[in-house]
Amino acid sequence: MQTPSSKPGLDWAAIAIWTIATLITATFCCILLDILWHGLGQLSWEFLTTAPANAGRDGGINSILVSTGLILLVCLSVSIPLGVGTAIFLAEFARGNPQFSRWVRRSLDILAGVPSIVFGLFGYAFFVQRLGLGFSILSGGLTLACMVLPILIRAAEEGFRAVPDGYRLGAASLGLSRWGTLQQVLLPSAMPGLVVGLVLGIGRAMAETAALIFTSGYVDRMPGSVWDSGRSLSIHIFDLSMNVPGGEQQAYGSALVLILLLIVINSFASWVAQRYQLGL
Amino acid sequence: MTALDTYSQTEHPEASHTQAVAELIQADSLSLHYGKTIAFSEVSLGLGAGEITAIVGPSGCGKSSFLMCLNRLTDLVPEAEVTGRLSWGNWDLLHPKLDTTRLRRRVGMILQKPNPFPLSIWKNLAFPLAEHGIKQRAEQQQRIELALQEVGLWDEVKDRLRSSALQLSGGQQQRLCLARALVLQPEVLLMDEPCSALDPISSRRVEELVLGMRGRYTVAIVTHNLAQAKRLADQTAVFWTETAGGKLIELGATTQIFEAPQHPLTQDYVRGLQG
Amino acid sequence: MTHPFQSLFLNSTRRNLLLGMGFSLLLTACSSGSSADQKLTLTGSSTVAPLIGEIAKRYEAENPGIRIDVQTGGSSRGLADASQGLADIGMISRGLKAEEEGEFQGFVIAKDGIGLIVHGDNPVQAISDQQVVDIYKGEVDAWQAVGGNNAPITVVNKAEGRSTLELFLKYFELENSEVQADVVIGDNQQGIKTVAGNPNALGYVSIGAAEYDIAQGSPIKLLPVDKIAATTETVQDGSFPLSRPLTLVVTEPPMGLTQDFINFAQSEQVHDIVRAQNFVPVSSSLAQTQSEATAN
């Protein structure tokens, strides 16, 4: 039975939750509005298609956009197959060995929480120096892949675990091969989880500066290949606002582009996933 | 060389069809454990060829587990251990080297909750066919159309074969699952409460389909619905939970089970007093 | 009538196409390879990097086929990378220290003055070196003690590892462990923003950066050091005591492309770039001797 005294307590909790939610949303909106307010004036077709000049104060961000795209491409083409593969292993094949999967999962969770600068130093020592890839988009993309993998694997694994057991049972009772079932049935239905992982991973990769400054580098020239050094949008924004007096306006413009890019990529990912999931 | 190997070499899957229907699936003192938990024990039961066998009893008495032994789905459960004898003609279904892919092609299964794959209607049927080596489009098309017609779904879906199977209604989904099993041309169908998640009308349709299978397929159907068992089955098996897992307490022709039950628990059960 | 299965087939092809697209793009990107005939890599100070980046662009424009990659990450990384051969030239925002003279050779390309900044509304016009020391040590913690308002002083310090910090500590003979900082900042812009937003703050940043932001209306002002006004002019003529040279370092006597680029970076041809980046140009004849003088 509910006592009258418990009611105000409930309300307080509700008020606290609403206040926190409102504060968080408001903060986010403030940041977004600030970037929109300052950045919208910068945004133009020319801004997107011309090369940066005068340390980034003038000109546009065409080379930065290409570098960012290439870094992301390298990162995803390595991390998606590897991440999904590991997730499949953990969720579908390692079920008989819970001890091992628990150990792997714990390691991944720790890795996911490691500060990006640590990945940056690792990438610098391993990809740039050890493997001799130098300051290059390849080094940067691979470093980001290491950073994104734990997030991707954990989310993808959740995706596979969320697949109804009825599919597995149904496939097994039809005598279907494991590989075929995986490819045709489990993968599409695990898509929501994969997309969540992908969106989180892309978000982290696009926002990254510390791990990239030591690997993909600072060069703002248009890259000719993934062997060239290239400056990502996030580093460009960081440099303009921190090291270049008078670079603020351009920094806002670049930040707006970054946010728009994230929105576009995320919507595209959800759209693809939805089509996939319906089996179309 | 074991007898099993010889058997699988000489017999072509297609050729086996008529021959196998004439045979009985026979369980002798069959028991299933999950680790230390006993699902059911000492069940001896024969599924008559071309007959419909209903398995009834209260929840948790091992009915579904029994079905899972028949197509070796128990292999998927790491701790499951089956003992006793289970044979289909001269085929030992518990043999560790049994070709489960082949067994499951001949023994179709329908689960309680419709589980069409998240693929198009066409792909739901074409994918199992392709997996079993039937990749020619013409043959696929012929088999798919046949299976869909058999479950009365062809006219409803023939114009939207490439739309998602998940967009079908619950009853249509269950019939699609039935078609998915039939498209492989099995000889035996295992049904685990196939109607319990459906509305009465859809349930009736599935029931009619099952009735139509008498003589052509060997059917084992687990059900909670005694009236359904009475309407469908040639023979009825009553499972009951005892201290050490499920047991088969009575087996007989359906008319005998419902009109002259022998076991006191069965008597109460069919009168609706227990379970 | 179109066959329903035809479009099914097309659909799966389209999906494969999508997957394949990523890989083929990557392959194309890989195969095009590097086209530059000669390449020079510079790494180091984030203060010097934007300046050298611009100089490099002009050099590339004048010398087709040559590529100059500028990386950043701090002065210490500039020295480390040059030492390990990972970079052809290191960039540091200070002169070479005496113990580094053996391994490295330095070439000053510009100078940067470090100025003390306070909020524009702060009535204090000047503070002595000793007062700066006392404030940073936390022995003086109110503006009224140095002739200002009745308000506590917010001490703004640079993060460890920044060459601006090293120069500041060296000039005022402070140890970083002695500094009682209220706010620790990383870069010039952050320092300027912190002081502009706090009427009671005291900080130090590049004079070039501060002058630019003052011209843009930022509410800060530069205080003189040792009675010498903090302006680009006093930095250039060498009278301003708290200044630092922006230096290119190499481990071996420069030859070929390395030498040509260093000469270019010190020449009159880039003075406009140096000014545009809020630094102070130096004449090339003085460059090397000044580097040594600052180190001592």
C-alpha cells in the first residue's frame, strides 16, 4: 500500500531527473547553437572546395575533408571486418567457454576506456616507427582502428546477443550450415547493434585529435594517397583554435562541417542497416 | 566401417522418401539430461509412419526436449546428454557420427513462436534450398511455389515474394515456417505447440494443414490444447513431471486416451482436473 | 511484366557493390602512391608549426616536385624526432640549451616575445620582476599588494612541457614545483581566453598572439617587463628581455634540400609570412649568433 509520505519523495526524484535531463539537453543545445551561430557564416561551397591558406585563417578545408575521409575509410575497412569477426566469435562460437569470453570482454572494456593519447603513442611507436609507415593517413587510420575496435566489438556483440534464439534454432532445425546462417540470417538481424557500434566508433574517430597528431599528422596539403600525411578535421579545429591567433572563425566553420558530416554518416548508416535488416 | 556409413553411402536422399515413410521412429528408454538436470527419462515411444502423434502434458515435463532429440537439436546445448536408443528404420539417430544435416533435411521442425528469417519471403525458402544444394532457379521456383501452395500461402504472397517475411501476420508467418520446412521435402514433421502463439482463426488453418498431412508425413505435435490433440492425433502420448524429470505415463490410440484412460493422472488430466 | 526474382538478384548485387566500394576506393588510394621527387619532414613545436607550414607552402610553390611535410607535437618531440632521424628538421620554440649544442645545430627563423597579460580593466600598469616571482610562488595573492584592486590574483600557468613555460621559469628563476597556479593552460589562445574572461587573472603568452587579439578587441593588456614595453618592436630590436627565438634544429650540417629550405626560411622572402603569424622576423645574418646568445 502506498503511504502519503512516499509521494513527495517520488516527485523529488522525478524533478531531479528532469532537471538533470534538461540541463544536459540545454548544454548540448547551447554548444550546438554556438557552433551554428558562429559557423553558419563560414559555410559555403567555396569553404568546402578550396585549400586552406595562411595557416588555416583563410581559404577552405578541401584537403582536410579528403584526409578525414581517407583516415575514416582506412579505420573502418580494418575495424569493421575485425570487429564484427571478433563479435561473432564471442557471441556465437565462444558460448561454451564463458571464462574465456569474460576475460576477453573485460580486456575490451578496459581498452575502451584507455585515453586516446595512449593509442596515439602506441600508433606512433608501432605504425609510424616500427612498421615504418611514417606520418601517414595509413598510420592514423590504423591507430584509430585500434581505438575504435573495443567499442565496435562490444556493441556488435550485444547486437548478436539480441538476435532471437528462434533464428538459430530455426536454422539449425533446417540443417543449415553455420556460415550460411551467420551470413544470411544472424548478420542482418544483428545490424542494429552493429550500427550502434559503428556510429559510436565513427563519432570517436571523427572527434579524435590526440591519437592523430602523432600518426596521421598535421600536413594540410591535399593527400595524394594514404601514404601521405593528412590533417583531420578535428586536428584542424584544434590547431585553429589553439595555435593560430585569428583562426577562430574558421575553427567554427570546420566544427560545423564536422557535426554535419557526423549527422549525415549516422543517418546513412541507419538507413543501410534498416534495409539490411528487413532483408531487402 | 560402421553400419551407418554403409547406409549413408548406398542410400540417395531422394530415393529414401517412400522407403522411410514405411518405417517407424522408435525411442527405447530414451533419457535426456542437461548437466545434472533431468529433462525426461526412460521414454519408450514409436512414431507410426504417416501417423500423427500428439504429445500432451503439463509444462516442463520434457515434451519439447523429446522433440529436440528426434532431430538432434540437443547437439546445440553444450551440456545435453542423451541416453537410450533412438532409431529410424535401421538408422541409429543417436550415433555420434550421424550426419545431422541430412537428418534435419528429412525431419522438419516448427516452433511455438513463428521464426521466419529476417529475409524476403522468397529468400526464406530459397536460402534453405540453396544450402542443401538446390541452386537452380527453375527447381527452386517450382519447389517454392509447391510448398507455398501446400500451406495455402501462394495466393496471398505470390505478388510480394520479395517483400520482407517479417511484414506477414503471425498466422502467415507460421505457415511460411511450415512451407520452409516442407520445401526441403521432409518425411517427418516435428511441431512444438505450433498454434499456441496464434489467434483462433490462424490456429484453425494450421490445424487443417496438419490434418491434411496424415498419410504423407509422420507428424509429432506437442500441444497444450487437449481438444486439438483429440481432433488431430492418431495416437496420444501423455507426459508427466515426476521428482526426477519428465516421464511418459501413458501411450495409446487417441480415442483410448480420451475415452478410457488407464493411468489415474491421465484420467484427471483429460477430464480437466489436473495440469 | 518484370520477373519478381530479377529484382531480387539485382538487390543482392547492389549490396555487394556497396561493400566492395569501400575496398576499391582504398585500393585506388593506395596504388596512386607518392609522387614527390624529394621530401622534407619537419616536426616539433606547435607554436612554430603554423608558421613553418606557411613557409613550406610558399617553398613548394616555388620549387615544384618538392614536398615538405610539417608535423607538430611540441618542441621536445621536435628534438627527439630530429635526433632519431624521423624528421629532417626539428622545430623548437626556444634557443638550444648548452647541453644540446653538441648534438644539434640551430637556425633562428623568427622571434616570439612572451608578455605578461592582465585583464583590460585591471588598474595595474606594471609589476616588477620580483613581484611576478612572489605572485607565482603564491607569496603575494592579492592585487592590492602590487597597487591594484582589492581582489585575489588568479595565477595562470602553462602546462608542463611547453617551451613558453620553460622560458618563463628560466627568466624569473622559478622552479615549476614552486609555482602556485590557479589555472593551468596549454596554448596562447587558451591563455588569452582565460585572462580575457577573468578580471583578476595574470598570465603570460606570446606577444604576437596577444597583440593580435588586443587589435581584435580582446579585453586584455600587456604589461612591460623590466620597464621595457612588450611590443613586437622591442622583441625585434632585442631590448625586450622575455623573448624566445623560434629555431629550426638539425643533427648534421645541413646540405642540399635541407640547407636550401633553412636558408629560405631565414630569408627576407618570408618576412611577410612571419609577421602574418604574429611573430617577429630576424635578419638571417644575426640568426645563428642570436640562437647561441639566448642559450647562454
